[in-house]
Amino acid sequence: MGRSASQDVLITLVVSAVLIWVMPLLISTYTLTVLVIYGMLGLSLGLIWGFGGILCFGQAAFFGLGAYTYAIAAINIGESTVPMILAVLVPAVFAALLGAMMFYGRLTDVYLGVITLVVTLILFKFMNSTAGPQYVIGKARLGGFNGIPGFQTLNVPGDPDTYIWGDPYFYVCAIALVIVFLLVTWLLRSSFGRIAVGIRENEVRMGLMGYDVAARKTVLFATGAAIAGLAGAMFANWGEIVTPTLFSLGQSAEIIIWCIVGGLGTRLGPIVGAAGLAYLKFMLGQQSMVDNTLITGLILVLFVLFLPRGLVPAIASLLSSIFGRTKRRPNARRTRRARHG
Amino acid sequence: MDLSFVILIEMLYAVASLVLISAGLAVVFGMMKVINLAHGEFMMMGGYATITAVSLGVNVFVAMLVIAPLVVGLIGLIVERLVIRHLYGRLVDTMLATWGLSLVFIGLATMIFGNTTTGISTPIPGFAVGGYQINGYNFFIIIVSIVLVIAMYAVLRGTRAGLIARGTMQRSDMAAALGYSPDRIYMMTFFCGSALSGLAGAVLAPLVGLVPTSGGAYIAKAFITVIAGGPSLIAGLVSSATSFGLVSQIFTFAISPVIGEVALLIAAVILLRMMPQGITGRFFKGKM
């Protein structure tokens, strides 16, 4: 990190302002909104995996949980401010409980992966089986495989009849992403973030230095889940329906692929990977010659084999070698260690 | 009396199918430490190989027990040469690469066979016990998995090939020093693991409607069975399949099939929390 904090914030603000201004001229805001939401979802996993070394196979669980929380609360309350807050809190609390169970049990890599995967499956199976009228929370029917349609979408706080949709909704989402990005930047610059990276590098050593490794990992895990929950609530507003496919394994897989392709151990990588691959998928969906899944799979395999560091670090090192700058970048060894953590 | 017999058969069947589903992954993960997330798709391809062979006029048992394992084994061989051999020892990278492979296989199967359900009828007729109808094919699956477990034990314990394979997995450098090529042994072991997955997919094919994405239904179960089993290959496989099979069937009969599935998953979470090294990490230590 060669730049000072204020410079970092300034560059982020300028670049994102230009992007928010230029991108709607190229792509429709309806598509852009979902790219921004996926970018935030990618960032949530990028934070806990890339900087905390926690490989979560079930980030989609928090995404779906945020979406469902928003939908259920919005139907019951009829106004969107409190549901938005709940959609961040509920996944965070859920993740804190789950994380405490795993991290205080000293579970690592594969076992962590299995448990997060299994929890996602449980939610998926349970939500799929809630078709009957007995599954009701307040006024909201859970609706099984068909999901929950017709809830109150985002409105101006305090005024339930003024909806935010279309172009303004895109700007809300984009600004939310910028704010989250800045918060993540701040978190990583704080001592908490530096210790989290230390835990990623060597958990035993950080434990011996007196840091409570399990508590710190739990907090980081919950933070990631809160971001994923926010993305989920925004996705619910965008789609105006929530279905159990939000919890599916395919969704979890995609988030991991975004991080790998974009570049792990960077803040920007997962966002770029998410938006780029989601747009690619959107373009591929408009042709029927080659199957969509096939291409996603090929991309993942090729990246793991040939570019395991991801796009953003590769481009950054390419640029710095062209311009001959000797700026320090997260090098390959550190990134690799992170993925085995 | 009749009911308890039916329940007994159903429980045995649940355990047997878990053993069958997980056997291929147990070889690949338990011995080679490669987590093959394309395992479910290997099973799916075993099913498609059977159906294709049967529609070409091959006897259904030959198709299931010979053709499907060979076809999937060969696919596994290609995959090992092209992708997995570059990633040995990098656990997370193998997981991601094989997840990518599973998506590739789903895409390929969709392009070749279309996104429709295909299936074959069960070759063994059912029969009645008192007032209940039992699927005769369940017995076939139970017998196949018992034979499979015994055969795996015999090969690993009794034959020279099994001894060499086990030795190589423990110390590949020593095996190399004694004149065996670890590269080739890894290749053959992966072939065997893939063939077992193909066999499982083929044997289960008559019971399920096959779609390109049906591998996803197996992978989670296989994954948790193998991980919960722990380091010992066969003892772990049998013990964890038994416990999960019993838990899921008890809840299925007591409440509903969905709760049975959920109970299996919750049992897995609790088991892993209590015994992070798997069942055989604590009990049956040092067994096969």
C-alpha cells in the first residue's frame, strides 16, 4: 500500500464517479444494477477469503438470507427502511453464530468448506419445501419453490408511496457499493484488518502473540455476511421476487469463480470478476450455440491452471513492469498461501 | 412384522446407496487427497453411458457393470492427465478446478443429450411382503455395495497392486526410489476412483430420472460421507454411511423425506464439529 489513506479515498471517489457517469451510456441501467449487486456480493467473499483466508462455500446462504429477510420484513412492515437494516443484521448474526461454532471448534479449510456448503444446502432444501400454507411468518407466506413475490420494494425512507426504481435505483446501488468499498478499505487499513491478514498468513503465530484468533475470524466472517446480506436485499429489490435458487450451490460456485478470476487478495478483483463474468453470462445467454455452463466451467479450470492469481494482480504486475515501477504488490506466494489457509 | 421388515430393507438400502455414492470419492479423496467435486458428474456420465449402451442393444447388466465404469474411468484418465496432475498437493485449487470441470461436464451433457429427463426401467421386478410392495432392485443395490466393499478391501489389502498404491500414497518418494513411477500409480488410482463413480451412477440410474444436472444431488452427500468418515478408507466409508443412512431413514419414517434429508445434513454438521478428523480419526484408528 504505497498510497496514503486520503489519496486512496480520493482516487476511489473519482474513478467511481466517472464509471457511474459513463457506464449507463454503454449498458442499460437495468443490467448495470445487477452487475453492481453482484460486485458487492463478490466483494463480500473477497473480504473474508482474500484477506481472512476463510474459504466459504456458502456465501450464497447469506445472500439468500438477506433477500428473504428483506422480503418477509417488507411484507409485514410495508416500508423498506427497517427491512433493509434487518437484511444486513440477520445474516450477520447468523454468520456470527455459525462462525463461532466453526472457529472455536478450530475447524479449517476443507471442513469449513463442507460445513458452509451443507448449511447452504439445508437452507435450500428447507426453503424448497415450504410450499404449504402452514409456513407463514407474520403476513408473509414462504411459498416453497415459487418464492415470495409482491413485496414492498425500496422507497424513500419515511414515505412508503415514493418508490425508488429504474435509473435512480441504479445510482442508489452504485453509491452503496462505493460506500461499502470505502468501508472495506478502511477496515483493512485498521489494525483489525492487518491482524486479519496476519491470521491468514499464520494462524498459530498470531494466536501465540496473544490475539484471539477465533473471535477475530468470527467478526470478519460476520462482516462478510452483512455485506452479502445487503447485496441480497438489493437483489430482492431488483428482481422483485425471491426464490430458493438464491441459496443454490450454483450461486455459491459463481461467487467463488468471480473471486478467482478477478484476483484474490485484492479489493477490486472480486468486484471486477463479478461484474465482468455476470456480463459475459448475460451476453452468452443471448446465443444458443454453446452451453452457458460449459463456458463458465472452462473459465474456472483455465484460470486455476494458468492464472491462479486472477486478472487484477496479473494486470497490475504487467502495468508496473511496463512502466518500470517497483511498487510492492501482493505477490504470488502470499496469494497462494491465502488460498490454502 | 411386515412393516419392520420393510423398514429394515429401506435402512439397509439407504446405507448401501450412500456407500455406493461415496466409494469413488473415497478412493480419490481418501487415498490421493484430491477432492473431486466433479464426482457427481462422473456418476451422471455413468448413468448416461448405461442408457446409451442399453438403447444400442447391450444387456442392461453388462452396460451397468462393465461399460459404464470403463467409459467413466477413461474420461477420468483424460481429466487426470489434462488437469488434475498439475494440481496434486494443492487441495483448494483442485477443488476449484474440479468444480469447473463439473460445470463443463454439465454443459457438455446438456449439449449432447438435451435438457430432458431420460431413464431406463428397473430390470428386476418388485414383490410383495404382506401388504407392502418392495422394489426388488433395492436388493441388487445392497448386494452390489457389499460386494464392492469386500472387493475394495481385498484389492487394497491382498494384492500387490493395492500394496504399491497404498505405499505410494504414503511416501511417493520412497515408492519412486524402489522403482515404481508415482505418476503412473496416481493415474491408475484416479482411473479406479472414476470407474467406481461411473459404476455407482450406472447402478443408480434406473432409480432416478437422469438430467445433466443430476450429479449435484449426489456430490454433497458423497462429500460429507467421505469427510465424516475420516482417514481410514473402508472403515470410514462404512461407518459414516451407516450413521448417516440410519439418521436420515429414521427421520424419513418418523416425519417426512425432506426432514430426513435435512436431518442427515444437520447430523453431518454436528459430527464434524465434534470430530473434526472424522469418525475414523477417533475410532477404528489404523484400520483400512
